[in-house]
Amino acid sequence: MSMQVKQSILKIHPYKQGESEVNGVKATIKLSSNESSLGPSPRAKAAFIKAAQELNRYPDGGQTELRKAIAEAYQLPADQIVCGNGSEELIQLLIRAYCSEGDEVLMSENGFVMCKIHSLAQGAVPVFAPEKNDCIDVDALLQRVSSKTRMVILANPNNPTGTYVTRSEVERLHAGLRDDILLLLDGAYAEYVSREDYTAGASLVQENDNVVMTRTFSKIYGLSALRIGWAYCPISVIDIVQRIRTPFNTNSPALAAAAAAVLDVDYTETVRRHNQKWLDRFQAALPKIGIDMLESVTNFYLLRFPTNQNRTMQGADAALKSQGIIPRPTQVGDSQELRITIGNDAENEAVLAVLKDYMAA
Ligand SMILES: *Cc1c(COP(=O)(O)O)cnc(C)c1O
């Protein structure tokens, strides 16, 4: 007799990481995973190296220093913050805590794949709402709420579109949900956004018992390798997460580097400005050469190619790879796109040059 696996797990396709090689050769320019080409704050690196002196000690299970640093930087209460092995772990813990077999987890069409994977692993049913004009559609989400809905997960800004929904739309979504549904706001790219009408959701967490905001050190803070993220939660939710979190889910070098990174406000602002400069530059240049770029507020941009000129996503992908540049092919709705991360100056110049040649050939 063979072992019995939970049936819903067989529906999961393992997560595929962005590529990092072309034909077996390590790529010179990896722009497939929305990592920071500028890297972390020098203070974060120094803290990491210092932490290496005490690798024989268990990490601080209370995550005290990092929670304090986040509380200071974001003006939030430290006792409502919990850190995870990437924000992804926190999303997983919340799904595990609040969803049982047959419950529904509602998300947007292009939602973060890991949310689907963790829902299925739990025996819960992921439900997807279509998007409108490449944006999350609050009405479509609200229409799909059922008596079985336990959680609604919103990545805002969204990936891979790079678009966002406004504060008032997030509030309208929350107002349309029952009190027993947890609204999870995934703000992985929040630090890049400088729009008056955007909120990552901290005030919604503060004012309600059923909203959680997750954030990460993998993107603007440039610490993807360390796997560290955090969540701002109502006290009642913190209590639940603390029961199932493993005591040492976040390691000492990650805790130390993240604390230094979050307090280096000037460095973060430099990275944000660099990013905005390039978003503006791509937005101005790409339409001129016939490529449609969605208006992004993140550290990546989504490119759509004309359907009538023999200039395709696959062709552009191959042209970039021939120069050692790796973008991420994706699909939004029926059309195929390229998602490319903002790199450093030289990397971005290289991308522009290849795309210009490709479109002109
Ligand atoms: C990159 C990303 C994250 C961050 O995940 P970590 O586990 O913190 O590295 C979360 N959500 C979305 C939508 C992302 O694109």
C-alpha cells in the first residue's frame, strides 16, 4: 500500500524561480526576479558581517531589535509586528491559521503564486477574480466573496503588472467584506510608491481586527538572500501567529542586517530615486520604439509587444538573452509579456540598447 498524500497537494505545480543562466552560463545581467541591482545599505552588510561572529548562538526568538527598528522607521507599535522567513512565510502562516479544508482564499487573477500554493497545501480553494485594464478590480473581487471565503489577499502594487489600486479602492474592498474575513495586504513593493492616493494599509490594520499588512526586505532593501519580511497585525492575529511560528524562523544575520537597513532611511531614498528616474526614462523611451509599457509604480515594468509587426515577446526575450540579459516572460490574461526588473544604470542602458535594436531590425 502506498502512502496517502493530501489530495489538494497534487494540484500544486512547484514554484519556478526566475532564471539566472543563459545556456548554462551565469548571466551577467539578471533582471528576472525583481531584486535590487544596487544591493543593500552598506550598514546592513556591516551588521551581517558582525553577526557572523556569533553563529554559534541561537537567534533572538523575540525578534526584539528588528521589531523595534521597524516600529521606529514606520511609526508602528512594535508589539504588533512579527517577522518571518520572507514575507512569504508570514502569508503561509496566516493561511494555515485561518483556512481549513474547503475554505476559499480569494485573490486577483495575477495574484502572487505562493498564495495559491499555500492555499492548496492547506486544502483550501483559491478563487481568482479577473482584472480590468491590467489593474485589480475591486468589484470583481467583491462579486466572488462567498459564505466560504475566509481570506482575501491583495498584492498592492501588484506583480507582474506593476500597477496599484488607490487607498479609497482598498477601503471600499474592506468595507464590502464580512468581519470574519481576513484581508491580507501584501505591500512587497510599497516603498517604491510615491503617489498621494496610495496606502500600503497601515491605518486599515490600526482601525480594524481583520486586516494584516505584510512587507519584505527582499525588494527595496536588497536583502533577498537573507529571507526576511514582516507583518503588521491586530493583537488578536499576532497572538495566533505566535502560536504556530517556529521560535527561530528568522536567523541572526538576517535580523541584524534588516534592522540596519530599515534605519538607513537616506540609502533607501537613494534607491527609490534611482528607481523612479529609470521608470520615467523607460516610460518615455519605450513607446517611441513601439513597445507598450504598463505604467509601473514598482521596481519592474511589464512590456507588451505589437501583434502586427513580427516583433514578439519571444523575440525580444531571445535578443536580450543573447546579450546575457535575463528578463522574465509572463502572461497577463491572454497576452504574453516580458517583465523586466529595473537594474543599475549600465544594466538599464544595455536593456534599452537591445530593445531599440530589436524593434528597428
Ligand atoms: C517579491 C514579492 C514578495 C516578497 O516575498 P519574500 O518572501 O518577502 O521574499 C511578496 N509578494 C509579492 C507579490 C512579491 O512580488
